[in-house]
Amino acid sequence: MSIGILGPLRIEVDDAEVELCGAKLRDILAVLALRAGEGIRRDELIEELNLANTTRDATNAVHAHIRRLRRWLETHGIPADAVETVDSGYRLNVDRASVDAHRFRDLVQRGLSLAPATPSVVAAILEEALALWRADALMDSRQGPLTTSAADELHQWRSTARDALLDAWLALGQDNKVILSAPRFIADDPLNESIRVRQLTALRRMGRYTEAVRAYHNAERVLFQELSVEPGPELRTAHSAARRRISSDLMRERAELARLT
């Protein structure tokens, strides 16, 4: 069984996607997948599912949901003890690599450990890692504090991976990849200035100075509207470099025109 939480919950058994019905069961499986091989305490699960406020007996409600989940697993050829009762909680007994979020983080850590010395290897690893994302992490399971915190952490890892990937592409001279990917990354994380700095760098290196200035003004507008702040020093420096080049080119053109006339 493989479990995807980098997007809506996705479950595959023998390479075929299967559906798990019931919001509570889906939430439980997502939480167990986050703690694959480690386990979660019963009281944590009760808080995550808000059972203390929605049922008369939260502990019995958890037991009932776990029984239903185990029956579902058995109907799909997975031993019921894949969800094991341990101490005062439960553990999902699957290889952590079968959960996309754990595989993603392992790949990112490996890529970061090799940066910046081997940009081609780093780029290949991080491209593989980021390809695991289908949409926002845990997007249909963020009900409680555990999944909310985990989703925030995974999105931070994604931002770090994207920054490192853009740096690897820049080191390899693959500026066009940066230019093509940066708008999508910015759409997901519009307040991330580091992505915008790398976007401007690539545009300048490709001689697309006017686009770089336009991209800066877009960043300036978004940052002011959302945070009431000005762009940071790195972004301002990249913008100034693009403007200087535009001014230099304009002066050169005027000088050439004057010479010809």
C-alpha cells in the first residue's frame, strides 16, 4: 500500500488507486501516514478529530473508527494489523518510503546535502522530489493541530526545495527553466521574495531586462498590498541592475543615432 498526502489523500494497493470513504477514516489514515512506523497517541487522535466535542464517548468513537479502518484494509487484501494498537495509541506499519511526504523530505534532504557542489545531481533529485506534489499538502485532511502543523512544515520544505532547485538551474546556466518555473512557484507562494530574486536574475541573464523590471513591480505591488512592506535588499538590488542595463542600452542607442545623424 502506498499513501499520498501531498495533495488530496490518495491510496494505492498493488498499483491501483482505491477509495476510502468517510471523512473521519480518511483523516485517521492521513494522520497515521504522517507518523508511519512511529505511532500516535489516542488522546492526540481524539484532539485531531475533535471527538471530545462531537461525541459522548471519544475513546469508544476512536475504537469504532479504527475497527472500520481495519475492516476496510482487509477488504483490500491488507492485514488488519497494518494498523497496530501500541501502548495508548496506534501505529501504521508501512515502510515510510510508501508515504509520499516522507519520500519527498528524504529526497530534499539528500539534495540539500549535495548542494551546491554538484548542481546537476541536485537538480535531478529535487525535480524528482517536487514532482511528488499534486496539490497542497493534506488539503482535504487539515482538521486539527497535527495535520495543520504538518502541512505548514511540508510547505516550508517545498519552498526550500524550490529555492535550491532554482539555484541549481542557475548554476547550470539553465536560466530558461528558472523563467518558466518561477511564475508557478510564485503563484503558490506570492510572498516568497527569494523566488522572485532568482526570477529577476534569470531574466537579466537572458537579456530580458524589461520583463525583469515588470516582475519587480509586480512583487512590489503584492508585498505592499499583503504586508504593507517594500521589497527586501536582494530584490531591490536585482531590480536596480536591470534598470541600469536598460538605461545603459538606451544611452548607447541614442549615441549611435546621434552618430548616424
